[in-house]
Amino acid sequence: MPAAPDGGNPVRIQLAGAVIRPEDASATAGVPGSPFDVVALVTSAGGLSALNQVFLTLPDDLNAALVIVQHLGGPVSSLAEILRRRGPLPVQWIADHDLLEPGHVYVCPPQHLLKVMPDAECSVRPMEPDHRLRPIDFFLASLAGSYGRRAMVVVLTGMGRDSAAGSEAVSQAGGTVLVQSPESAAHPMMPLAVIGIGVADMVLPLPELGRVIADAVAGGHRPLRFNRIQLV
């Protein structure tokens, strides 16, 4: 078995009888004429480090809008400013009525709810103090309804189950769900929640995610659902 990218032990991810190895991560099923319009990166605890690693491997000509929703504790954050220094893509805080454009990165402001419309317009509103909505699930549900199979969600490190129901909605709408492997996540609860409901199309170590995102967007290819791949 090949060694892990860092020269350590081989990386194997086992679920529902399937094994995905890093060298198999580029296995895709072509879907001509079906590019991804929106890639959503969702995360919580440990998210800054994970986002930094993904950004380092993204090309400057990514032909999709990249939207980031992270649980941010306080009312003020420097996430957009930090990410702006990490890669070639333009990064901005998303505002109400903004239109998503390919090759741009949009970051949801802290303590706000984001909803995307089929015409690429965004609705951004403050959370109520006693809100009971899960902000990532809320966003992903709108993404599923607006973009369907042209949406990709990437679930990164985090605590809790926010993202599970939303990932399921994206999957049911025909979209693609990638998940950071729990072993590579600083906080594996969010990835495990999505894996546990069986909607992940691929579970990958963090260093592999950026490449798979870029390949899928560039070629209009969909990563094969891992629980349909039988590897020995």
C-alpha cells in the first residue's frame, strides 16, 4: 500500500465496505455540460487552519463561486482579510443583494444567516438573539434548492452536527458532498455527522481536497460516490 503524502503511515478511509486512498482521489465520473457553479466550504472549530490549506492548492482561474460559512463566535472577525492573503482569488465579506460570480470568494459575516437564490443573488441578515436555526444547514438548504446538481459542498473540521441536514439536502438535489477525513480534522464531529448519514461522495485527507475541488470544477466532473467504489 502506498505511503501517506507526508511519508507516514498509509492513509485508508473505510466506510460501508469501501476504501478510498489518496491516489484514488482523482477518480471521477464525467458529466458533460454540468460544471459546478458554486463550491461551499463549511466549517467550525479549527476552520481557519483547514481553510488555509485548501486555499493554498486552489488555482487562480477557478471557474466557480466559492462561498465560506464558518461558525464565528463574536460579532467581529478577520477571516476574510486573512484568507485574502492566502491565495490568488479575490476574497470579500458577502453583503445583502450581492451576486455570486465565478472566481470570487465570499465569506459569510459572523452571526448572520446567508441564503442564495437561483439567480445568484444573496440574502444576508443578522441572526436573532434567540435564533434556533443552524446557520450552515440554513445556507446549504438554500444552495440545494437554488443550484441542485451544480452545487458542491465541502465539509471541514468542526464541532456539532450543523452541516449534516444541509449536506443531505444538497445530495438529494443531485449536488456533490466532499468531507474532510476525521483523522485529518482537528475536530472531527462535523465530518463524522455527514459521513454517518451516508451522503458523502468522497472522504479525503485535508491535503487532497483542494486538488479534487479544482479538478472537478475545471472538468465538470463529479467525484464518484465512495460507497459505490469497491477497492482492494
